[in-house]
Amino acid sequence: MQDVVLNDKMKREAERLLAQMVRADSLIVAVKAGARAEGLMLGMETVGALRSGDAERLYLNFEAALEARLKLLTSS
């Protein structure tokens, strides 16, 4: 969670979802983990749990992880 300030519980959940994306063994599993990660981020943004700019950085972290995994899975 580079450059994103999260409390411990939110950080653990975000890292768990990132790990699911990285370990995904199929496109469907990767996309589902990405959708859950985006839902987490949107929920935290909605309740005001993120500092200004952190929502965008968090989204970019999730997006980069998902894109990398999807690229790897489709090239195999």
C-alpha cells in the first residue's frame, strides 16, 4: 500500500485483497478479487475513511496489481 495512509484494520484488508489478486490462478479469481478491492476502496471513500488523494492512490495500487496479474494469466 505504497503512499496510502490506512488504519491497521483497513491496511490488513487491502493487503489481503492485493494478495488474492497476486495469487489468483484464473482470470475469474483475479477479477473477483479486483472487484472486492474496488468495493473496499469505494466504501472507505464513501464513509470518509481516506485522506484526500489516498482513494486515488489506493485505486491505482489495486488497478496495477490486477492488470499485472491479468497480463500474466493471459500470456500463460
